[in-house]
Amino acid sequence: MISDDLEIRSLDFADLPWFVALRNSVRSFLHDPSEFSISEAETWFQATKPDFRMISQGNQAVGYFRLSIDVTNPLCLWVGADIDPKFQSNGIGRAAYEKFLPEFEREFECSEFRLRVLPANVRAIGLYLSLGFRTSSAETTIAPDGRAVLVTDYTMSRLANPKTPNELGDDPIEFISKSLPTARS
């Protein structure tokens, strides 16, 4: 089973070349699609000391988690994961969330997880819905022509230890996800 083979550890300075390569390769799915150099990442890493966790399978790095406590609610942990495209579509993302969310719950003593996802990332939305996350807000902007409202970001939440995947009820965006063939794959 994949989750038995997954490990996690804190990202350190020596991991930055690997991290930058992965982050740049998935940047079109991130809220900031900028491409960064290793020296920019080194400056950022030293200045901010972010809590990123490298996910590995065996001895191979396959992705990372981004973690931060919500500044307005210390019982809420923001999570996000990026999986190396070479390892996507084989269950590693799901296995990592299923294995490590309970560990993060204990470590951070949190009662809720939140994440942000771009509306075009329908595969991730499908994964999050199946893991019990529900949409808690949608950020919108007005199109440049002023004739349309564009959804630019979803915030999704779930209880840290839900009794069932549907404990939070139906999701407002689930009807969108069901209409997209890749949302559940």
C-alpha cells in the first residue's frame, strides 16, 4: 500500500534545489505562478522559515506539504500539497493527505484544516471533496469588461477528525465538480 511507504520530514536548506524545481513545475496550479530561482528561494527560506514538509516514498522525494496556523484561529491549520508531476495520478496525493492529516492534527492540536484551490484545478477539487473538505468561501473578481463575475479562488475546510466524509454536508461547488469528467479521477 502506498501510504505505508510514505514518509515526511521538514524541508531544509539543502532541499531547496529540489523544491524550486518541483514548485516551478507545478506553478500553473498555484496562486502565485511566478517562477523562482534557487537564490530567490534561499533568501525567502532564510527570511520566512516556512513550515514545509517533504513527502518521500522510499528514498525518493515525491512532493511537499505547506503548513501554517491560521492567524485568526489558532485551532485551524492551512494545508496544501504539491506532488511531483512524475508521481501524479497514482494515489500519492490522496495517501499523503490520509496519512499525514491525523499527524498534523496531533502535532498542531488543530480542530480544522483549510486549503485554497484554483477553480480550474478540478482534479484537486475532486480529491478534496472526497477527503471531506467543503467549500467555505469563493473569492470573486469582476471581469475586465465588467460583464461577468469570475470565481478566482475557493477556500475549502474540513474538521480535523470528521466522523464521516460528508459530516459537513453537501458542497456548494459539488455540482460543478460532478459535471467535469476529470474531477473524480
